[in-house]
Amino acid sequence: MGVNIQKKKLSDFRSEESLRYDYKYISSFETNSEDFYSYRQLFNFVPYQSIDISILKQFKYAEIRNVNKLGEVEPVELSFDDRQKDNESLFKKIEKGDIIKPLSGDVLISKIRPYLNKNVLIENEETYFTKAFIHIRPKINSELFFLALRTKFISQINAVSRQGKGYPTLKEEDLKSIRFPKSIVDALINSQSELIEKISPLKQEIANLKATQKQILNIINQVFGEAFGFDWEEFETIKKEKVHTSSISKFANNIDCRMGVRFHNKAGAYIQSFLGSKTNKRIKDFISEPIVLGKSVSPSDYDEDGEYFYIGMSNIKSWAFDPEDCKKVSESYAASNLNKTVKKGDILLARSGEGTIGKVAIIEDEEINGIFADFTQRIRLTGFDLLCAYYYMRSDFFQYLVYTHKKGLGNNTNIFPSQIKEFPIPDWDDIKQAEIVAKIKMQLDEQKVIDRQIEEKQQAINKIIEEAIKQGQRNA
């Protein structure tokens, strides 16, 4: 492996306001005297303006997690007149001021993990966003500048990001230090009309493809709903009811002394009764060994050279095991916790934390070495199709049971193995289970084809930008 060497004078460091000495940051600046634009010539930082939330009724809100790798936003629908436990944490953040309203043409740059390129071009003003973005307003064509940020300038953004104890972060001051070569910017400005003309048809094709997309949860709910003969519209109507009556005996007969509205709400009783009419099977009827909680860890147990992953809730929040940013533990820690390891076919379920509780993931790697965290639980099934069980646990049938049965207040809610094992599960034979899986997989495969087509169109747009920059630099 080659070694990159760059010589710097002590005066270079002394004059650097940020006192950044790391190689990645220093190497982001060209050593030659190539002309460049400063950030002031290309964009302004938009100062924070508080939002009068009293005027908000039905509105859209997006966090960084609602942005995908293509910069597309999938906001959540919120209403202060319909606050639910599963989105209460968002309302609390908004009430504390974590909300901005960018204008059309503005660009948002993620302050967290900038290497993921979860940056957004605002093309309509329907959505509010979290303050976890750097909010800028370009002085040149917003669309072209945004595309340049995602392609030519993403390396500069990553170079000036700060690597702390956790993941990289980005601040306004960091963006101010980026040097934008004039040859690149001028190439975009000089061919602006031609580029927009080439890009517009591709953008329309992307919009048409997006219109055919379905959310994964909707697909899963549809297939299970049809199999059960369940009326989702009636269920949603019941969920909206704010007041209902109950008898004292229902509280008295509850062994947990659960008095909360969440546990005794009408929609929860409705779905529990419905599932009870369709099956007498429980998850405990299909477990090969008791459901167990994972193992806690201390900072001294981590070892980046270790062979075992430490799988926490954050590593399954995307409904699959995500090894990115998954820490590893020492050999001694792993050796003393071999009873908390995972293997292919295990299902991990997050047992705590609003926004994560109830999420599940299948371990699919035959060779994985991993220990699951104490805020997850391991489920090992037998006699039931693994994918069918996984999809069922992702459906609103199972997830609403988690919502009604979880214990605790605020963000400190928990669901326990003793509760999960008593949840109903479909009493279907192998043929029916395979049919359910096939229907879901067929629709998911169709969505993957659409996703690939959208990505291909986006890559074609990026290529147009790259070629324009190269041509502009050759003509300079």
C-alpha cells in the first residue's frame, strides 16, 4: 500500500482558525494556486427562524433518517390534534424548537454522517425539517449546485467533517473552509441552460417511477390483511376514537395492574380479539428455546480488532442487520458470553426505546460472529416459516400488539420475552405460509426493480454533470 505524503509549514497550522491537524482535513486543500470560489460567493447560511407551531395542523416533518441515499425525502404525517405514543417524541422535539421551514431552492446538508450523502434539494415547501441539517441558500442555480455537492464536492465535505468519539459530524464553520474550484463552478454556470434541458426529462422519468412505488409496510399489511380478511379502514377509524368506556372489572382482572389508555384502548382490544378469532396459536408454540435478552457491555469491552460484532438496537433499526457502525468486542468478552451469540435464522427484536421498540431483523449470514445487546431479545423458531414469521412481525398486526403491551413512560418503554411469547401468530400450514411469503417477495422484487431504475436515472443525471465539468475544464 502506498503512502501519501504532504509537506506543510508550521505557519500553515498556525493560521488555521479551526486548529485542525488531521491529514484528511489538510489534504482537502490544494497546494497549488488554483483559483477558487469562497462559500460567500456561492451560498448563504440561512439563520434559524422559530416556527409558530400553533398554526400547524396537519403537516409533514422529516428527520435525517427520512432521507435516502438519493436525497429523496419520505416525511412523516403529523397532526397536533392526533398525537400518538409512537410519534410523541417527534412532537416533543418540535415543541422544543427542532423544526425549520426551508424555501424552494434551498439545500439542506446533513450534520451527522455526511458521508451518507443525505443532502436535500428543496423543490416544494410542503415539508418541515429537523434542525439537524445545515440550511444553505445557493446564489447560483440551486439544482446544479446541489448535484455538484452530491458528486464533485462530496469528497470535500467528507474531508472537513469532524471525527469525534462516535460518527463524523459537520458544522457550518467546516463548510466555510471548503474551497470550490472556479473551473468546476464556471463549467456549470456556463452550460446551465443546456444542462437543465438534458436533466429535465430524466427528472420527469424519476417522478413517474416514484408514482408507482409502494411502501414495504403497505405491501406486508395488504398481503396479511387479505389472508386474514381484515378491514384496515375500520381499524383506522377505531384508532381515531379518543374516548371510550371500560368497566372496573377489566382493570381488576389485569394481572399487571395496567391502568393506561394505551393498554386498554379500543383499537388494541379490537385487533387482539380479531387475531384471537383467527388463531389459537401463540409464538411460544413455535419457539425452539426460550426467548432471551442480550448482554450489556462496558466501554472497556469494545475492541475494534475483535472478531465479534456487538449487535445493538441501532444495528437493526432498518429492519435488517446493518454492520455499518456496528462495534466489535474483545475476545475475552466474547468468550464469556457465548450463550448470547447469534446464528443464521435468529430473529432479533428491539425491546426498548420509542421509534425502535418492536423492530425485528433476521440474521442471514452463515458465518456471522455476533453477540446481541441487552436491549434486544433473540427469538429462535421451529416449525414455522422464518420469512413468514419475520414479515408477520413487521406487520401492523404484530406491531400494534407491541404498542399496546409495552410498559413504561416517554422514551423509556420496554417489551419483554414473557409478553412476546404470548402474542398470537397465524395458524397456517406450510403451503399457506409459503404462499404468503411468495406474494410479499414478488411485490418487493417489483419495488427493487423500480428502485434500480430510479438509481440508474439518477446516475445518468450525475454523469451529465460530470461530463459538463470535464468539458468546461478542458475549455478553460
